[in-house]
Amino acid sequence: MTTTYKSATLGISLMMVVGTATAGTILQNPLFQACAASPATCTRLDMTRNQLTGVIPSEIAALTSVRYLWFGDNQLTGTIPYELSTLTTLTQMSVYGNRLTSTIPSELAALTRLSTIHFDNNQLTGSIPTEMAVLTAVSHMDYHHNLLTGTIPRELAVLTLLTYLNVHGNRITGTIPSELAALTRLTRHFYVCDNPGLCGDIPAGVTPSSAYSIYCTSSTRGTMLGTECPSFAPSGSPSFSPTTSVPTSFATGSPTANGSDPTPLKDNWFR
């Protein structure tokens, strides 16, 4: 379904493309084609549960006005294209529930308006890029049920709007950074269970959450939290303070949270 509405502030017609179309690739899908035909006015592309196959094409980068990009619950394979980093108006990005196998492109740190990231339930590898610390408008990061390795970046401690961080069901190692205690809004939704290499004491002021759906009945389940880390286990990324300046190579301005954005949407929890 294509919906066109008039913007009182911009004085132009904006388009939202949402609904269910025929199965196939993204480029073949009528929903994408409708958006691609009017890239200057297409602000939302919702292709959730469209039985999509193939890859996420780099042609998505031509949708220069898109704010909400949702490809969840499909059968997409391959990578998260680094070309998406040119979509500087993007505030929500959802690719959960696919078969993506790439690393998370550090170039996505250019998307400084992002408030919501759903990369969960794929087969993503590598580590969570420390460059994501420049995304200061982010309130919701979901990486659960992937194949991610490395440590929880202590650099994320500068994301003061963060209210939800989910890394459970990966291969993350090392300790929970004590710097995350600075995230005072992250009090109920910080999920770390089922990372067998996660170890060490839980830092004061940091409270991993439990009772996450049916998966985490204990905040420490499937981890070594509360026990001494093996001598070979990493203890975290290099020394960092929440007051340390984050990298600016990707930043193009000083983003703020957009209070007009809709609530993060996904499955029955968010939709």
C-alpha cells in the first residue's frame, strides 16, 4: 500500500510504502519500485514479512529521503551493504529475522540520526563496531541471536539516550564494561545471557536484565558472570572514559533524539 500525505512544515507530499506484495527480491518487489520511482518523497519503506529472497541491494542508497527502512522477517542473505551509510535521513533500520552473514559495517556510523537498530536473529559475525558510539540519538540497539564475537564496547557508554541493549545469544567474551553504569536509562532492558565467554564480576551500577521473553530466565544464564575470567579471556577494549571524545570521522553534525519518531516496531513486542 502506498500512502501519500501533505507535510504542513515542508509543503510537499511525502510517501510511505508499506504492506505485503509478491515474494521475490527487493528490486523485483512493487513496494520498492514504488518508493524508487519517487525517492525524494518516499520517507518509509516497510517490507516486513514479504517473503523476500536474495540480497539487500546497494540501490537502496538511492532512497535519499527514507527515514524508516524495515526488512524484517524475510529470507534475505548476504551482507548489510555499507552503501546504506549514505541514507543520512534514516532514523530506524530493521533487518531482523533474515539470514544475513556479514559483519556490521562500521560505515553505518555515518547515520547519525538513527534512533533504532534491529540487527537481531541473523548470522552476523565479527564484533560490534566501536564506531557506533557516534550514534548519540540511538535509544534501541538489538543484536541478539547472531554469531557476534569480541567484547561489549565500553565506548557505548556515551550513548546516554540508550534504553534498550540486547546482545544475548552471541559469542561475546570478556567482562561487562563498568563504564556502562553511566547509562542511567538502561535499567530494565540490558540482555546479556547465553554468551558463554562473558565473565567476571557484574560492575556496580550495571544491572543485566532477566525474564526476557522465554529465553533469559536469569540475567547470568549461559555466561560465566560472577566467576573469575580465564587468563586467556579479553577483559574489554582499551582504556576509555565516558568523557572521552568519540571518533568524528563519520559524524556530520550534532544529532538529537527526534521525539516525533514512532516507537520502535518489531513483532508483537514493538508492533
